[in-house]
Amino acid sequence: MTSDHATDTDRSDRAHVRAAGPLITRASARNRFFLGEGAADQPLFLPMEDVAGVREQVRYLESIGAQAVKVWYLAPRPDDRDRLDGLLMEIGAAADAAIQPMIVHTPSLREAKMALRAGAAMLVHSVSDQPVDQEFLDLLTGNDAVYVPTLQAGPNWGRALASVAFAASAPIDDPNGCVDEAIQARINAPDRMPSDLISPAWAYRSLEGNGAEIALMQQNLMAVFEAGGRIATATDAGNPMTLHGPSIYREVEMMQTAGLRPQAVIEMSTRGGAVAMGAEDEFGQIEAGFVADLIVLSEDPREDVRNFRSLTHVMRAGVLRAQSGLRVTQVD
């Protein structure tokens, strides 16, 4: 998160950033397969092995300037569940002692509840394995935690893997020209993987499951909204087919399709993001004393969030730029 104020125009080319650092998680081959291991001095993961170790991991994150403690907590094996639940509670206590918010990545209801019991300030990703229940909603609102739906991130994995299975490019939705040529080339010419890894039959099943998963996530989003939970719009960009920049359009449109009114989606996408970053007194609203960040549209998003696609200008820290001037340019 930047510390700029309304007059700091020297920061007008920078995004607001609050960095969490490496994720604390249990070791698994799946983690390494999907995300790699990182450099020796810049690990992607910190091990979640014992009480002393997780306390040390939180101290390490604090020492490198991380502004949050993030835990990747996928469903443990039944025979290891109690141990890992206990370690999650220890991480929450250590983060609280360090006055750092704990952010937990967990798409399953049971683990989301555990994260909230451990003191999570934010849940990254929708609960997508079953409908949320009253116990979950009470824990979420009791923590005053932020729920971050990222409705497209998981299904986009399915789209990307299907494009590999069929050796057929997936459509790129990029009205503003944000996606650079190298990424476009990789999407437009996917390499076919060996059929024993990703087969067309598997891809068909995955794509069929996407629709059900989206419907469940949208149902859970509305349950959180109706319970008065805090919600922040986010895309989890960087995942396959969830592209930095243009993915925001599909995200807000999926939130509206879930049943949210445009005004609610706008608030989740502005003030909601500022609340999630702990900076609601700095930006996220058009108000005297706040950082002058805003966008200019030619159509009214209060009528339909699809009108966000009519973006013409971006103002960052009081500096107004035409969107056409922000398109990706190639460097030789």
C-alpha cells in the first residue's frame, strides 16, 4: 500500500500495492507443480510444519516488510487435519501479535471456517465446494472480515487447460489493449500436452463443471452480501486466462449476474478494495482529502456494470491520462 496523499502527483504512475510476501503452506507436489518453487533467496512458499516453525515464518515476513501474512490452506488429509488446523490457529495468533492481517486462500467451506476462527481478516476466493451456512456467515461478519469472490479465476484454469487439451486458442477479452504480444502469442498458439496429463475427455468434464462451480460461487456471494458481509472485488489476475487489466470487466459482470445491483458492485470495486487494503481513509472515494484516483467513462455503470468497458480516461493521484495512451507498447 502506498502512503501517498492527494498532493503526491509524483506517484501518479504507480498502483497502490500492499505486499504479503511468500505464502505459508504445507509442502506438496501439487503446490510445486502449479506455482514452482521460486529462487533460493525468494521462496514462493514457507513451510507449515510445526508451532515453532510457523511462528518463525511470521517473524520472517515481518522482517522483510510484508504487510500481511498470507496462508494457502487447502483441505488437509483427514489424518493430518487436527495438526494443521492447530498450526493455522498458531499463525493467526502470531499475525495478531505482529499486528498484521492474516489473509487465507481457501475455497472450501470447512477450511474457510477454520481460517475465520483463527482470525482471518480476509478470505481470498469464493467458497466453491458447497453453499455457505449460517455458522460461516456469523464467523465472517463477527470477524468483520473481507470476502473476495474472484469468480472467474478457478473456471479460467479450466478454460486454459482445455485450450491446451484441444490445441485451440482461447478468446482474449481485451478491449483496452492491456495484454502484451508475448502473452497473446502463448494464448493464441498453445502447445498440446501429452494426453495422459490433459486429455480432451478430461477437458470436456472440466468445462461442464465450470458452470456449476460459477453458479455456486455466485449463490454464496449473494448469501454473504445479504448477511451484511464485507466484499471486495478482485480478479486474482496472473492465473491462466485471468489477464492483468481486462479481467476486471468479466469479474464485475459476473458479480452483477449473481444478482448484485450495479451500485453495490461499484462500491465493492472502489471503497471495498480500499477497505481490504486497510486504506479506506486514503482512497476509494471521491472526497476532499482523499487521493485523486478515478476513471472516466462515456456510459453510466450505475445502469449496467458492462458500461465500465466505455473507459476513456484514468486519473491517478490527480494526473489525468487518456486510456488510449495507456495501451501496451512493445520494447525492442
